Amino acid sequence: MSAPDGAGGGPAAMMLWVSAFLEAQAAELGAARNTQLAYARDLRDLAGWMEARGLDFAGAARHDIEDYLVSCDAQGLSRATRARRLSAIRQLYRFAFEEGWRKDNPAIQIRGPGRDKKLPMTLEVAEVDRLLEAARQAGRTEADRQRNTCLMELLYATGMRVSELVSLPVSAARGDPRMLLIRGKGDKERMVPLSSPARAALRDWLATRDTAEDAARSTGRAGSAFLFPSRSKDGYLTRHRFYLLIKEIAVAAGVSPAKVTPHTLRHAFATHLLANGADLRSIQTLLGHADVATTEIYTHVLDERLKELVLEHHPLARPGGTE
């Protein structure tokens, strides 16, 4: 690929670098849309910072990039955000080096800030039960309640990422399936089993959804290919709408909405499986983790919970307990 006009000089040329980089990420690595959007935001922020200082991608040196990262720290950005921005910068310059746009990679030796090592928040089984029950009552219409029940049951039964859940094709749900085929990050497919409550919720919602779709087609509207159709740009329920919905369900269930997100249901799925004897490799497969090291975080979650149980309930851990 030839270098963009101006070879990175000036704001327009820097945006061409970003566009070319993102196109290559999508074509060669199958980068997910959300990943591409994050890269685009981070690199545009860098380009704006450089432009304000008379710099550009082609001429920036290592100390310039380090100054940018210092400015990110001064803004109060989290370590995770700063680490992600450095990762985007490194990949942009690696791409530019491979394309011959630069003869060096000024970011290659910059050490990142690392990530905050926080254990993922999870939920107790009783709290999940209350959420699932509240979902059956959440919604203005019976159709809304069936959809919400199906969303929550599927999320907890499979541990899907929210993006995987809301974009499920309706074809995956046909025939009362015992297993769901999920297309995850990098277009990798995996099979996950469905619990009996999830299958029942899926059957009920599918019947209601199909009736609504048939009625829509009779008026000339095109049918939807998605299990959870909506009028959004993508044609399915948005992640943002589901995020707000799960908060509403948490309030109705009497569970703190601060600890309930679609991702905490995914964490609950994993930790509850582990607590009941599932092995890490199986959980890794079900979650769609590329590396079992990612899955191992749940062993630490379980260890912390066991410590809490001992401290809360063991007589020797109570004030005045016998040593």
C-alpha cells in the first residue's frame, strides 16, 4: 500500500493513516466493529493532540508519544484507557513501518501503564433468581415481558457477551434448540447449551415475535433476520437499550443497579459454573475466551467469595471468637 498523500503531514494526512490502518485491521485481522471504533477514537484523539502542537504521525518521535501519554494521565484517564491508547498507537506505527511509511516505530519501546487488576463484579445465585423473576414482570406489554424474560434467561444460561446476545440471528433459535450457535469475536463460532428455563422462554418469545413479524409483513414491511428486532440502525436491540433495561429490572428485583450490568450476568454464569465443579477449559470454551488465562480470573473471584463466607459465618472470625 502506498503512503497517504503528505505521508502523515497535517491533519488530513493523519486521518488517511487512521483510515488505512482501520481498513487493514478489518480486512486482515477481522477486527470487530467495536474494536475498530475504539481504535478510531483513540487515534483521532492523538491526531488532535499532535495537530495542536504542530506535530504529525510521520515526524513524531518517541518522546512526543510519551508526552501525549503523560497528558492522558494528567486528564485523569484510567490506567486501562491509557493502556488501550498506547496499544492503538503501537499497532498504527507497526502498520506504518510494515507499509514503509516510516523507517522506525517510535512507540515500540514505550512501556505501558498496565491495567488495574480488579476482580470482576459478580452476583449471588439468589440475586440472579430475583432478576430472572423480575424480568417476567418488566415491560408494558406481554410481548415486552416475554422478550425481556428471554433476554435475561439466555444471558444467564449461556454467558454470552451482550453484543452476541442482541445480534443473535433468529435462525439460530429455530427448532427448539438444545444448543445455540454463537458467533463471537473475530467471527469465531462456538456452541453453548441451553437450560430448560431458557428454552421455554425462547419458545414463548419466538412465537410472539413471529406473530408480530407476520403482521408487519402483511403491511409491506420487510421481515427481520434477528431474534430481537428493533428499529435501530443495525436492525436489532441496541446494547445501550439493553443496558438501561437490565438496570430497570435490577431496581424491580431489589438488587443494587450499581452491580448489575449485562457483563455481571456473564461473570455470574462463569463463577456459578466454577463453584459447582465445572472445569476451566469448559468454561473457557463456553465464554469464547481465546486464552484460558483470561478464564482463570474466575478462580480468584471464587477464592475471594470463599474468604468472605468464612469471615462472615465462621465463629472464630467473629469478634470475641475463641482463638
